[in-house]
Amino acid sequence: MKTLISYLLIGLLPLAALSQETESKSWKDKVQLKGYVKNMQSFQMVDLNYISHSNLIHNRLNLRIYPSKSFTIGLEVRNRVFTGDQVQFQPGFSNNVDFDNGLVYLSWLWLNESGIAGLTQIDRGWVKWSNDQWDVTIGRQRINWGLNAFWNSNDLFNTFNLVDFDYEERPGSDAIRVQRFFKDYSSFEIAIAPSQFDSTWVGAGMYRFNKWTYDFQVLAGWWNEDVALGAGWAGNLKTAGFKGEATYFHPQDNWEDKTGALSASISMDYVFKGNLYVMGGLLFSSLGADSTVNFSALANSAIVSTTPPSAKFLMPAKYSALLSISKPITPLINGSLVAIYSPGVNLLFVMPSLSLAVANNWDFSVFAQTSMLDNGVNFRNYGTSIFARLKWGF
């Protein structure tokens, strides 16, 4: 409760100082509300003998308040209602979705009955002050230090899971972030994200600069119980995009320990004729496996679970390769395919999708996900999911 009060005080004090300026302008011009409502049907199967069905109604509200030129307030809320076999038969389903690892617990499971669960979560709640040289943001926010589209070794605060395609906004962190911008287009920032537990807080600094037409970044800080050192770049090789990032993690308490971990990723992308977009990426994770494993060992990994992975352990395999292809079929229809293969483990993940612009602010999409793994005996399918989603944005 003390922490929550502190957050509220920090957020409300600047508003008091701005009350005179706010009164002279209309609140209609200073308040912006956007969001969407989605209905998604999902079907899961290992084979055709049994197909489970579930439904998700997902509403999001994104509120912005602009009290003055220098201050912005953001509040974003997720409301979700789950029904079907997944809620009824999956053990611990409600507890798994009612999860908040922030400093302040902002998740409420307001409905938990047989076959149905209702959940509200605040994943953004921040106050931002800015001018030409500084940005200071306090509260639950998205801090994205990653450069690659999928595997972000530099993203110490908010790694995301590509399997969780229905969460476009990605998780936030309860943090204080200070950014300083310089005239040569370089910048420095420092961010601190406290935690409910002393061993899981994150604090780091990052410097960004431009050299040889490339954007570079270097970072250092404390990540959970490790010291983290990282770097990354983004630029072009002729007309192809070229990005990479790497972070080394070492235990804080034992500098002689040789159990440090390296997470590194690299990617290239290119747009061909007809707007055919192709991207390829490689990931090295020193903590990953390089031989066959049981599927149960992947239960909480980024391929099977929608739980966000850590920057230290982005994939369960030591080596992984990714291919992403997308192309507009017509002006209203777009198709895409994402495939990941991990040699050694012999793991294959495939996610095709098709989206249709039905009308203004209305979209219909179909996704599929399938995972195949060599368990040491054979190469078999461990599950396929199909999703059909209708979205209305406002």
C-alpha cells in the first residue's frame, strides 16, 4: 500500500503545479481515449481424435492526458474474459493468467467459475515530463532496448514472447526512466525497475550514438542477480537491413565464477518486388540445450508457453534460426509465415497467418501455430493451435 501511495503522489504532484495552465484550456483537447475489442476463437489439438475449443473476449483501453506541453499521463487497461475447455480443464489456468510481477500488483481476477474467467490488468500507468533535451518517465511503462524484430538480447526490462501474438503492446515494467538527448543525435538513458524481491530488480544505463551510418548502443547494469554488459547495432548493407545485439550475464557475487551466459542475435531483412518482405535471424543462447530433450522440458519455454522469456534465456535451444515472410496478396489481404528451427534439439515451430481488412477499423485474422520435436525416438507433432480473431478498433 505504501508503494501504491508513493506512485500516486509522484504522479499527482506535477498536476497540482499545472492546474492554472490546465484551466485555461479545454479538457476535450487534452484527453485522448483509444482502444479495441477482440473476439478470438481457438482450437487446440495433438491429433484429430480430440480438439479443444476456447474463446477469448479482449478489450483494451488506452488513455492519454496532456495537462501541459511538458507533461503526459498514460493509463492502459486490459479486460479479458476466457471461456471454454482451456479454462475448465487446464489445471491452474486462472492463477496462470492472473499474474503480475511488477512492484505493485495491478491484476484482478473478478470472475472465476467453472469454464469462465474474467480478468482486468493495468499494464501501463505512467507520468512523463519532457523538453527538448530530457524525458523523465515514472510508473508502469514499456522500456524497449531491443533492436531485432524477434529475439532481443539487449531488452533487459521487457522481453516479449513471439508466441503471444495477441498481446501486441507487450508487458510493461514498474520503473523510473531518465533520458538525455544530445545535438549529435546521440542519447543516454538510465532506468531502474524495483521488484517485490531483492533478487529480481533491474537497473541499467544505455548510450546510443550514430557512426558510419549505423546506430550503435552499449549498455551495462544489474539484471536480477547478474551483472549485464551488452551492445547492439542497426543499419543497412546496401538496401538490406542489418541488425544485431548481444548481452553477457555474469553472477554479481562471484567474479571468478565461469558460469556466465551469453545471449546474442543477428538479423537481416529485405523488401523484394511486389512488397515481399523477408527477414532471417540467428540466435545463440549459451544456456540452451544442443541435444534432444523431452517436450516436458520445454513446458515454460518461449515456444510452448506465452510467458515472456528472459533476455538471458530467449530460447530453450543453444542455436536457433528464424525465417519471417510477409506479402500483401491484395490491398485488403495480407499473408505471413514465421518459422523457427533449432538444430541439435531438432525443434521446429511454424506460425502462418492471414489477415483481412473487413471494413474501416474492422480486421479479421486467422493464425496457426504448430510445434514439432525430436524426442530421441522420432520427430513428432506435439500440438497444433488454430485461432480466428475479429478486431474492432476505436
